Amino acid sequence: MKPKILLTNDDGVTSTGLWAAYDALSEFAEVIVVAPSTQQSAVGRSISIFEPIRVNRITINGNEAYSVGGKPTDSVIIGLYALEIKPDLVVSGVNIGENLSFESVMTSGTVGAALEAANHNYPAVAFSLQVEDQADKFDDPGFYSKNFENAKDVIKTVCKKLISEGFPKGADVINVNIPSVIKGGYEITRLAEKLFETGVEKRLDPRGKPYFWINGPLYEVAEEGTDVNAVSKGNISVTPLTLDCTSYKSMEDMKNNFIL
């Protein structure tokens, strides 16, 4: 029997990245698409608990999908509990734009969906594709026209290996970042601390009232062994992630400071 894969993303159900992943995965697996109906980038693991979630069955390029009026995490929960999909693997992506470093992984809807799946004891992997022009992240992902062929090869290689060999001990999610131009091979990495130099740009509306844009350029230098460094060299970054955010290194100091 073919393995069963639940496929989701944060760019929305019409994203070309999502359907590139579908093409790659459907060569060897039964793939069920459950994805947000609209763009949901940078929503992290937020869940819709104050409003109802509507799900529509749609057809895109002749393929059936479930369009979820909510967040990436909502899509995973709907897929697992409302649609009763019992996948062998949950795949999130391909995200149009890299998801690297502490800050990106903590806010990424793509990684957030994978973490949500892991929270329910399903193995999950997130795929993101580096973009050379940062403006591509803000265009309609349904019209992103760059070539996904290399990304498809990576998806097939990684997912087949994870399904056949299982997850590495202690890992809940595997975060894969694919450079726009692959120059090397696979590199097992740790998260860099930062991806962006955060800035805030102040502007005035026509009535003279201030408003703000959060922005900032990408960091160009990162330590060897980090995901940011690997992708900058043209390597495919593979980072094992865990749901456990406990700072074990701090526990002894905390015990000394808080003796009851």
C-alpha cells in the first residue's frame, strides 16, 4: 500500500509551491491536501478558537483539495480530527521563501503547521524554498512561476527516507530549506539566531497620522553549521526541531535562585 500524506501549507491552497509538493509526493504516496483558503504567512501556531472554521471541497488542476477558512494549524487539526485522516507523514510546504533561524521558525505558519502535527504525535516535515527577490514573498503565491524541479527532487528524497527509515531520535519536526540554486548537498544544521535585521519604518497617512511597517534586510553572514549559513552556500539545510522549548542549561541556576 502507498503511504498516506497529509499536505498543507501557509501560502494558501492555490499556491504553486503546494502543488509542486503534491506533484512530487503523489508519485509514491496517496496525498490529501488540506490547506488554508488564503495567504497565512507568519501566523506561527495560532489557532482559531473564537470563530467557526469552514471547509470547502474544491478542485485545482483536476485534483481534489480541502480549502480551510483558517490558519495552517487549523488545517492540520481539521485534517486529523474532522476529516479523520490518519497520515503516515504530514508535509507542510513548499513555502515560497526561506524559513531559517530562531525568529523565522517561531513565526512561520509553514513550520507551525508541522509542529501542530507533531503535537498530535504525527511525524512532520516542513519544506521552504529560498527566493532571490524578497518581493516574491508578498506576491500572489498562486502565480509564482519559478522552477520547482530541484525542490521536487529534494521533497521525494527526504520524505521517502523519513517514511522508510523513520524519524531521528528526539526530533519532532524536520525543517528543510532549499536554496534557490543548489550548489552542494545536504547539510544537517542548527538554527541560526537571526534571519532579519529588524527595523520599523514610520510613514504618515494623508491626514498626517503615523503608521508603521515592520521591515529589515536579511543577514548576510551566519555561523558555520547554521541553517542560514548552509543555504547561503547553496546547500540544502536539514534541521531537526523539537516541541520541547525547555532551557535545560538554565535549570540548575533556576533551582539555586528559587529554592523553596
